[in-house]
Amino acid sequence: MASHFFFLCTLLTFSLYFHGISGAIPKYVVINEVPTHGGGIKFDKVIGGIPYTKKKMRHINKYIWYKVFKQNTPADQKPLDNVTVFIKDFVGVEAVTWGSDKINVSAVFLRDYPGPMDLKWEFTSLMHHEMTHVFQWNGEGKTPAPLVEGIADYTVLKANYFPPGFTKPGSGDRWDEGYVHTPFSPVL
Ligand SMILES: [Zn+2]
């Protein structure tokens, strides 16, 4: 009985220690729903598929918490059990974050991406943007959408994953204009 109790305490202490130090790191789930689609094939063969994506999600998650948002304690960090990436067949946008912890990436975009960067680089850039949406607070929906997009692109810029020559500092008109104009505005 005593040893049982000791074991349980050790387990609890370890669990508290682990979560206290690193926060509650979510589980990363990646589902390629279209493995025979041109984009699904490129996801597996060119980008590195599920193993590469999971590894990058963990890396980007920590980058966003500690380097971009400076959220060093679990109390500041958005608590999520899972973050899920789906490779799906849809058109219209490259990727979209929904339901606060899910990201859809367009297989059509992956299949047809023309460059100038290589596809793995572009996918990683996209993941920086969408993962920021997963972890950013949005003032319970009251934050202006362009600002939300601007913060997401700030992560991309800071991580040096913005296509070179796309735009330059000072190119925006307003600090809340969104996308890359927000991080490049003199205010932020
Ligand atoms: Zn966005």
C-alpha cells in the first residue's frame, strides 16, 4: 500500500513538474485526406508528410508562445488538447484555420503552387501563419480581422519565412491594414 501511494505521488509530482515547466503542449494530429490527389502526393513526397508536419507544428507552437507572444507561463497560453491539420481537396484559399484548433490546407494549392520558393518552404511559411491563428487570442471575436491577419503574418516575417521581395517596410497605409502591412507598419 505504501509503495503504491509513493508511486502515485511520484507520478503526480512528475506530471505537475512537466506541465509547470513546459505548459500543456497540445497533441499534434495530421490527416492527409487525399493521399492520391496531386497535392496529397506532393504533401507526402515533397513536403515530408505527417512526420515533417508534426515536427514543425511543435517547433512553431513553441516559437509562437515564447518568441512572438512572449507567453512564458501556461496561464498566458491558450490551452488546447489537440491541433489538427487536414490536407483536403478545396479551392479558394491556400489554407484556413477553423474551430480554433483545426487547419485545412488546400491540396489544390499544394499541387499547383508555382513558386518562387520550393513547396516545402512555402508550406512551412503557411503553417507559421495558420498556427498563429490557432494560438492567438482575439478579444472574444472583437479584434479587427485585419489585425488578426497582421499578427499572423508578423510571425511569418519574424521567423524569416516571408517570400523575399514580396513587400517592404513602410508599404502599408495603416497599422491595422492587415496581412503583411501590419507587421511592416511603423507602429508595431
Ligand atoms: Zn490568416
